[in-house]
Amino acid sequence: MGIIDGYSMMIISQQFKTINDFINIEFVCKKYANNMAKFHYNPISLTPKTRRFFPNLNTLRLYTKNDLLFTDLNITSHHVEYKTKLKSSDFEEKTLSDILDRAFPTTYHRICYSGYNHRDDIVTIPDGVQSLSKWCLEMYSAQTIHIPESVVEIGRSTFECCNMVEHLYLPSHLTKLSAAFTYVYNLRDLVIPSLVTYLHDGLFVNCTELTKVDFSSDITTLPEYLFYSSGKGKYEVPNTITKMDDYAFAESNWKTVIVHENVTDFGKGIFKNARVELVELPNSLSEFGDEMFCECTFLTKINLPPHLTRIGAKCFVECSDLKEIKLPTTIQILDDSCFGDVEVNNKFSELKNLKEVGGDVLYKFHPTSFVIPDNYKVANWLFDNCKELTAVTFNQTICELNNTFCCCERLKKIVIPVTITKIGDSCFLNCSSLTQIDLSNTICELGDLAFENCVSLSTLSLPKNVTKLGKKCFKNCGVLSHIDTKYIKQIGKSCFKNCKQLGTINVELTTEFEMSCFSHCNLNEIVFPNDVIK
């Protein structure tokens, strides 16, 4: 405390909240002893008891409507710091000075316009108003709205559903602008004053006729949902922008969007479900985020940046008019379902730098064999729909298989490594050519639909550690004639349904049988144990 001089302590004490804070600081040392006497205005609300602690006041600040009015000889003016709300009816045949006239000299710092009572074609906000409250002009039919230069703040949804407004002039002293223009369908253009240094989330939601927006060079971020369901024609992202937050152009109607080199940070779902037909991206861009172009059904072509290293999950899902893309050889990461139905014009061997491949991706490259990289511990959906796959080499770290080989129609045999403890849900679903699978002794469970529709699987040896068979685990395995279930304790719903070649089965240790687990099987005999509980 000793290194702070008396003047600096006065500046700091302006942030104090209670009279006790001011009293206590004066007991710290002599240089702070007359701290409250230095104030010519009250930094906190006053009561008759606390008024005496500030002997040199000449300006009384009123922070709330309940603050007491002191008019003793030392005080020459009042400053109203709280919002003073006024409606248009207050101004009938009166000026702002008439309305706010007091016997004592008073300055109002936050005059807020809270509503316009008329339905005229032209709305004029009175001079002197400093802020427009949220929803104050909501659903007005006026074609023209005049805002005075005194306005410095515009609240949320101020102009919501003012559908007749095409052009709007914002005062040059405006500093705070909330999401004021939602559903202003006919707004054509807008210049945001230079004192506004950031854009609010959802600022132009459903401004469907918007063609141009200008704003300060101090603004560097396009916020979330900025143009949600908005825009018309072409939009060129300003050079000052370096970041675009999640869903900035989601569901927007811009036909063309041009993004310059300065933008280096792209959020999630930037163009999700946008009606964009052409997007020009900077060559320096290294990553496409998750869902970046998801559901862009009008997108017909896109040139991927030459240094692209990652394509995020579901990036091109449901891009129905985009037929194919060409990947740069710099690609390192392809996340889950990143291509959707878009074809890839590359051979897998071309992607020398590829390190990670998510689920529902590999089938685009039509692999016949694959070596799982050493850094993979999870292979969920990895080979889903790889119809030409015939051979897989596992690493020594893989520990999870869910939906891994679903619809691998040419896969005939496979050896499961000892690192696996469970054959997960739908792991070999629809593997119609599978005839041989060697399960390690570490496996203790077969998940739901694990071998459903494996119509060529005739026999299977289950390790003794396997105690549970999931729902529909072997459903429609029509040629399955032998399976060792001696140690099974739980058999899931419809587990062996339609296994017509299954003649015998051992369930001497099984205690839980779910509904229809042997439905439509040609079992000759089955003996249930005495301690069945379900």
C-alpha cells in the first residue's frame, strides 16, 4: 500500500461499493486520511448519515431512482446516472427540456426511449434521447426512422419486424449496438458507425434483402449467427476480419462469399445450411472446421486451399449438388463423416501425409487392404461401407471396435487381436462374405447386432470369457449351424432370430433370455437351467 500515493488511491477508491470501504482506507496511513474530502461528487449513493463523509460535494450523482436528493448550499447540480425511460406520448407538444425540467439544475446521462405510440410512416426520435430500449419499435410499419445524433446505445430487437424499413442511418456517436435488426426483412444496407467496435451475435437474423454492410476497421470478428437466414447476392468479407465465429453464415442467402487471406480462425458450421453457390477461400487456410459446409445444397464446386491439413467432421454432409472434390496432398486429418456423399477424386496412396482417418471416410477410397496406424486406439466406423475390403492388419494398441466393419461385403476372414475385450455394436453387420473369425481369449462380450446378416458364417468358437450376447447379435445368420454358448449367461432380444440351420445350443449356464432370442430357429432341443431369472 505504501507505494500508492494519495491521488492514485482516490482514483482507485472510485471503484469502492460501500461507505465502509472508504472509511477503512483512511485508517491505513496518513496520506489516505482525507481521501473522501478530495471528492467533489459522490462515488456511491448517499444517506443522511453518510452525506457528512463527503464535505466538499458540489455535484450530487443519483445512481438509482430511490437515491435521496440533497440540495444543501454546497451542491450546485444533480447528475442522473440511471436510465430515464421516455415514450413518444411524453413529447406531445413538449421538448425534452420541458419534460425533464426540475427546479434544481439536473443533467441526465442515460435518457432511454422506450416506445413509440404512433403508427406513422415516419418515426422521429426526439433530440437528446441517448438510448433506444429493447423492442421499443418492434413491429412498427414506419418506412423511415430518424435517429438523433444524441443516441449512443441501441438495445436488442429495437427494430425487430420493422418490415417496411429499407435504409437506416445510425448516429455517428453510437457506441453500443445489440442485435437490433432481427426480422427487418427489407433492410437493404447499413453503415455501422466507427465507434462500434464489435458486432453482436445474430445482428442481422432474417434480414433477407440485405446486400451491403459497412463497419469499422477495428472490428476483427464476425460473430455467431451474424447473417443467419440473411443476405442477398455477393458478400466480400472485409480485409480487417481475422476470425469468423461458429455459424456466422449459417442458413444465409448470400450466393457468393469471398474470404480474404487475413481470416485465419474459422469456427464450427460457418456455412451450415447456407444457400451459397460459390465460396472463395484464402490459400493460407489450413483447416476446415466441423460442419463447415454441412447441408450446403446449392454448392456446386469448391477449390480446397493448397495447404489444407484437416477436414472436420460432417464438413460436406448433404452437399447434394457438390459431386466431387480433389484433396491436396497436405491433408493429415479426415474426421468422422467429413465427405458425406461427395466423391473424392484421389487415390489413397496419394495422401502421404495422412495421419488420422475418422469413421465413415475410408470407403471413399475403395481400399482392398489396410494397415491400422499405431496411434489408433479406437476404430469405430473406420471401415464402414468399405465394400472392397478383404484384409486388415491390426496394430497392438487398438482397444475398441464399434460399427467398424459394417457392410464390408468382401471381407471373408479376420483375426481379432488380444487388445480387444468386446466386439462392439454392429461391428460386422452385413458382412455377407464373412466365413471365419478368430476371437481372442480376452473378449468377454458381443454387442448388439454384432454379426447380424452375416449370411455366410456357419460356425463360430466363442472364448470362455464371453458371457453376454447382445440384441440381434446373430440375427439372420442363416447358415450358422454351430456355436459354443456353454459359458454364456445373458442372451439378448432376437439374438439368434432366423438362424434356421442352428440345430442345437448349450445354455446350461445361461440365466437371462430376452424376448424372441430363438425366434424362427429350427432347434431340435433346448434345455433351460433351473436358475433362469429372466
